[in-house]
Amino acid sequence: MPTAGPWPATDAAASSHPRRRWRPLPRRGLAWLAGTTLLMLLGAAAIVRWDIAARREAFAAEARIAHRLLSQSAAQLDAVLATLTLVSPTVGADEPAARLPALWPAVLAVQRSDAQHPWPDATLAAADAQSRALAAGQRHAVLAAVDPALGHYTLVLAGNPASWALRVDARRLVPAGEWPLSDTGPVRAVLLIDGHPLVLHPGTPAAQQPAGLTPGFAFAKQLATPSQRFELRLQRATGPAQWPWAWLLAWAVACAAAAGGLA
């Protein structure tokens, strides 16, 4: 009597377990999927562009305010120096100029030079000569020195019978309560002249800046005063990490729900 062996399954046994075949989506389903994907991408692009435009406008508004305030403070320094040249100098603590640093924190020191008291520094004397060489009706203060490490600079205005110099802290030109930028914010602010930067705010460290395909938002404009020809430069790095991801996720969920309800 023949014994059973490991024979191949018969057609009947195979037919009892039919294979599942992949059924392609109908054309209508493919159209809905393509339309939903396109709508999702277009909406996401619009949300990102709107967010970038809003942040760029806010950055530009802060930059304009910072430039205006710095220009006003620089003009006030010019006015102070012009006033000092008109006041008869006195000697000792009663001299009005001696009280100026206490009244304006941006002014670190006041120096005077006349026939009996020449400038102790050749840099100050050179700036005095440069200011004196200007026409009487167009005379203004001249930058004598810039110290990028400390953020200080010195202004000199030639006068008769005395010339005056102010040592200024650039970071205190504008009172903290009026300054539009945060000390710990992401915006880097620099006053630049002849390659010498005076850092007002360091901004976000390079290692922590968001990666992006562009340098981000930038602003550059010279202060509105001939004596302090600093160029104010502001820069803020931007990238996908700052996109409104919560809004993008909500938009994607809304598109998926709408497509599912209409399919």
C-alpha cells in the first residue's frame, strides 16, 4: 500500500487560500490625494512666508528705532561739546563740565585743553587740529580714538579759548528703558567705523544660531551726525527652527481631515 509523502499541495488546497492582491487606488482617490498634498504644501508655504514677513517687519521697526535713538544721542554729544566751547572754563570741582559724567552715564570723562594746558595725548592733539581746520561755520567734533575692546570712543571739538574732549561709552548712549533691543536677545548690534567694531549687543552665539540658507535679517545705516560716522549694523540669524511649527501641524491636520471627509 503506497505511503504518503511530502507531495506538493494540490490545486484544490491552494485554491482554498486565495492570495490577496493589491488593488490600485481609483483615479478619483489619486486625484484627492494629489490635491490634498498640493493644498497642504501651498498653505504651509504661505504660513511660513507670512511668519517670515512679520518677523522681518518687527526687526526693521526695532532697527529704525535703534538708529533714531543713537543718532539723537550722538547729536546731543555734539551739542554738549558746542556748549562747553561757549562757556568760560573754570578750574576745580565747581566747573560744570566736571559734573557731566554724573548727569549722563554715557560720558565717562571730560577733558579740556587751552594755551596753558596742552593735550597730554598726541591723538587728542591731532583730532583738535583736524577739528580746528574745518570752516568756522561747519566746525564739528572729530573722533580721536576708538577702543573696540571696551566699547569706548573719544570726541574732540576745537574751541577758543579752550578745546574739549569727551570719552564716551557707546553701550550707554541710549538709556536702557528706551533701547528697543534686549541685552540677551538674538539680534547682534554693532557700531562700525574704519573697520573698528563697537559691540552693543553680541546677539546669539554662533554655535546656537539657527541653521538657514540665508544670513537672516540685516540692517545697516550710518548715524545722522558728521562727527560720529558710525554705521549701525544689526543682524539676526533665522532658519527653519524658528518657523511656526504648531501652525504648520494644525494646517496639515486640517487638510487631512477635510480630505477624509470629502473622499
